[in-house]
Amino acid sequence: MGRYFGTYPPKLKADIPEIEDYVRLTRLKRNGKVVVNYQNRYFNETNFFMADASLFSVFNIPLLQGNAEKVFSTPDGLVISKTEAKKLFAFENPIGKVIRVNDQHDFRVTGVMEDVPVNSHFDIDYAISFQNLEILLPGTSLDGNWGQYNYYAYALLSPQADPVRVMDKIQSIKVPLKEYTHSFEDLGLQPMSDIHFVHNRGNLKPAYNRRYLFIYGAAALGLILISLVNFVNLKTAGSSKRVKEVGVRKTLGASRIQLIGQFVSEAFLLCVVSFTLAGGLIHFYLLPYINGLFDSNISFDILVPQNLMLAILFAALLSIIAGGYIGFFVTAFSPVKALKSQIKTGSGRNVRLRDFPLGIQFLVSIILIASSLIISRQMRHISNTNLGLNPDQVVNIPLYIPVDEEKRRTLKTELRNLTDVSAVSLNSFNPGGVNWNQTVWWEGQEESESMYIISVDPDFFATLDVQLLEGDPSFIKESISQNYTYVLNESARKHLGWEQALGKQFAAFGDDSRKPISGVIQDFYYQSLHNEVKPCLLVVGDLKPSQLYLKMSAAHVPETLEKAQQKLASLLPGLPFEYTFLDEGFAELYTAEQQASKVISFYTLICILIAIFGLYGLLTFEMNERSKEIAIRRILGGSNYHIGGLLIKNLIRTAMGAGLIGIPVAWFLMENWLANFNYRLEIDLPSMLAPIVLLSTLVLLTVAIKVLTSMGHDPVMELRNVT
């Protein structure tokens, strides 16, 4: 698969036998939605594509109605998904129905396809023939422009094909043109197996960073590990209650393997009950929350044979680890000593055996606490970053239908006259959505290069408080001739090696588009802070906009939006009214990080609670085991501080040891995560020491609570009850 291109796939199929077929895809609108009208019912639709008829065979998308070889036999043929067909036509037969798109073009339904699975890397609800390209996107070409890299293309290779050899063949192709020979050297292939996780400009859906799967998986394993350690620790701490039983069974001839098997089977029964309860909890409560958090459609049914088998295997694994460890620990005692009650599980070697699992518990907690703190700090760091523009109180209203020049002028005038609106801009800028690269020319250029391009109007700079370093707004307005002029960002000026760009010749759309630069702006983040600000060209003029920006006061936002909606309804009937605040648009660029922050914080909280409850249980067992010693110390005048010191000394040492290991691990993990950001904070020592301080404080509080709750016990009675 590659991000290529109207002209290329037919050439590749003709020249390379290993390519059996291809599919080209492009959205009807590169940015935003299209408006579908059927019998004066209007719908905003995002997933409207032009495609080759091979779409249905290459991707095995079933057609419920229509013939795959004939659905695009005419340019007005339209294939619609099952869900959309039901939404538009209810129980009517969709075939032959005519819908109007963007109030400009009519299409006739020739086929109904099965819904594309939700886990697909693209969503298609409407598909028309790719042969409509030149009609619907003026300036494009199906066979004459080898410089258009604006479409998505998929190559189906034969089963025997070697992708590396196919790529070599692709890159060796030369196309002789009038002025030069066009090379395919820059083309590449991306395996479909990588499409969900490897980011490039060719992804129809945003690629998901694979590291978050490892983060969530590691956090889940950490939670399981802490729970497992807690279970083992508490069981071994209370194993004195089972020692006599084991001693009797050993005396009667039971082997050690049989006794360990008993403990494993008991643990397995507990795991089965836990998995059953967890399955119900996930199905009815957690899955809706998870799907809402990740905007996903995950389903889970524990009774599905595959899930059930995995659950049983996982329960068996946990049972063998937990039950086997406990059984090995308990059956190691001499049966004679066990029957004479000469075994104490709360001292000596037994305590040391529990120190290691407790240390693992503390280690996982420290890593999670440190990770949670760093992720939260980085998200605050991002929110406080100077973006180079001011998105506050700017409302973004998508324009899904074309707006002619006269209506654009009227619309801006009408909206600017609203009391609480201070600025209005029509443009094609959407945070993170800048995906338009164009080969450009400039004065003194040696090699051809491409540059990001954003089309804006002259009011864009005032609306978003973008600072002009060269030129001024009035000069830019005066410079607009033949509908547009050029403004560079600061990074573009540096990249071109110019100290001053004003007046230098530049072209973005071929030789006929040469114009002098009329301004330079301070860099602003038009993509996320994961990336550095790259050279960018702003084409300023009366171009086709896809966004309407309103800068308004915070005093009467609902009333102002209602008035704006009325203006739009009168000037652009049929345009569904939608809006977002621009600062929310920037925040959405960090959805994955915000999700990670919530998930890791949740895991951290659960792990800390489990660790503290487990620690409290261990302290209870230890105080019971040392009840005689503690009672004597109290009778002799020992204070609560002294008794607490006896209990806490070993725990603090274990926490410190876990910190010495956990802090470097957390540092490494967070440095790797922060490397994903161009604009990031630096990890400092206090951030790394905070988890140790927090965990030690919680240990101290737990010990204090346990000691204070035992103050009411009469030490004399404690001595009488000790056997």
C-alpha cells in the first residue's frame, strides 16, 4: 500500500506482472464533510469517497445489491453502505434513488454494500467512480499529471511476489516527458499489516502509536502482578493455620506433589470465581466506559469459546504460580515441628521470603506513580505552551458546501456586525489537519521541494492573533492580485536562507502563479507538538474556504452562536450547523496522551490501594505472630512509636530498595515516551524522588493506623491468649 496517486497505479500494473490489481481512493472533499440531500433531508457525511470498482474485490467488501462490475459503469453511479441506505431510504429499495451532493451534483444509487468493519483502517459509507476525479476536483488529472501525490492507492500483489523486488521494479521505472524524465524513485510500499501503527501521510485514519499498547499492557500486567503478590503474601503470612493440616496429611502418607496440587486447585477455584465476576463487571460496566474513553467499539463476551479458553488458560497459569508458591512454602516444613506448633511464619526466613514479593509490589507501584506524574506534567506542559496563535474564544464552523465569492463577502459582513463578534475569517485551516503538500518554486531555487500549504483570508491573522514579522495586514490586502498572494512562516524563511523575504518571487501552482512574497509570520503550531514547526506557505486570498472562524467575547456565547446560526441558515440554506471551539480542536491532537494519562492514573490508584490493603493485612498477621513480644514491650513501657518502629524498619528498607530499581526503570520508560514530543519537559530529580516519598508516607500511615487500632487491646489479656 502507498499514498499514490491518480496516474501511477495503472502504469505500475501495466509494467509489473506481480501487481494483480489496484484500488485508488480519495475523499470527495480533502477537508471536512459533504452534504447529502435526499428529498430535502440533509446529512453531513464524512466517509464519501471516489474509488475504483476493484474496491469490492481487492478488499472483499460484499455487495448486498448491485453488480460490482457495473455499479460504476456510468459516472453518476453510487454505492452506499447498508446503514446509510437504511438512514436515507428507510424500507424503500435504494436502487435507482437519486441523491444530491453539496447542492451541485446528482448521483444514482446502483449498489448497496455491507458495512465496512469498525476495525478497518478506513470507513466508507458512500463510493462513486474514481473517473469523476477531473469533474469533481478541478485541476486534477487521471492520466496527465505525474506530480499529483494527493490520493490513496493500494496494490494487490500476487501470492508469489516478493515485496522488496516489486519495490525495486517500481523505483526503476522512468516516464519520459517533454521537459524531463519522471522517476518513481520516491515511491514505496507499506504493508497493510502496518497500517494501524505506522504513521505516514497516507493513513486514512490516524495511526495509533504502538507504544501505548505496550504501556497499557505493562500497566495491566503490573496490576495483575501486584494482585498476585498480595494474594501470595497474605496466604503465606497466614499459612500457620494450614501447617498442622499439612503435618497431619504428611504423617498419613500424602506426598508433597499431592499437597501442592491441593493448593493449586484451591487457587484455581478462586480464579474461576474471580474471572466469572470480572467477566460480568467488564461486560456491563467497564466496556461502555472504555469504548467512550477510546472512541472504540470493543465487544467482549466471556462465553465465546476463544475467550473462555483464554480465560481458563490464564486462570490455570495464575493458579500454578500462586498455589504452587504457597504449596511449596507450606509443605517445606517438617511434619513433626508442624504438629508441635513449633513453626512461626512471621519471623526469620519466612519474613525474608515475603520481603521479595512485597518489594515487587512496591517496585510496580513506584514505576506507575512516576509514570503517572510525568505524563500529567507533560500534558500540563503542552496546555501551557505558546502555540504562536491564540485559539481562545474562537469558534470554528465547518463549511461543507461551496460558498461563492459574493456570499462569502455578505457572510463576513453580516457576522462581523454581530455585537459580540470581534473578527471573522474564512480559511481552510484545521488544527492537525494540514495535509496539503505542494511542489513549490522560489527565487534562487536549485532543487524542487514541496511545502505545507494553508489557504486563508486576510482576516486570519487578526482573528488568531498571528504576529507578522514582515509586512502588515493592510499591505497584504493590497498585495492580493489575481485572487491571492503569498505569506511564509518564519521556518520557511530560514529554510530558504533569506534574511528578508518581502518582495522575493515565489510560485506554488506552476510558473503562472509567480508572485512576490507579501509577508512573513511568526511560526505557529499548525500540527501537534509532537512535531517541530515545518516550513509552511499561507496562500492569502479569496480561495475556496472549508472553515469559518468567529472570534467572540465570552459574555454571551450561546446567544451569539444562535444569531450566527440564523445568519448562516438564511445565506446558506441546507448547510447543517456544527461548531467547535478552536482550543478544543488543538486539545484533540493529544487524545492518545490524555487517554494514557487517565488510564495510567486509574491503574496507579488501583495498584496503590491493593498494595496498601495488602500491607495492612500483612501487618495484621505480623502483629498476631509477634503479639507476645508486643504485649511484653507495652507492659515494660514501650510506646506506640517504639512498636511502630519495630514494624516499619523492614518495610521502609524494602520500599527504598524498590525505589533504587524502580526509578531508573521509570526514567527510561518516560524518556522513551517523551521522545515522541518535539516540545517536551525535562525529567528532574524531584519528579523521580516523589514516588518514593509518597510510597514511604503511605507505608508510615498504614503502620500508624494499624498500631493505633491495636491500642485498645489489654497486653495482659494478649499474654494469656498466646499459646
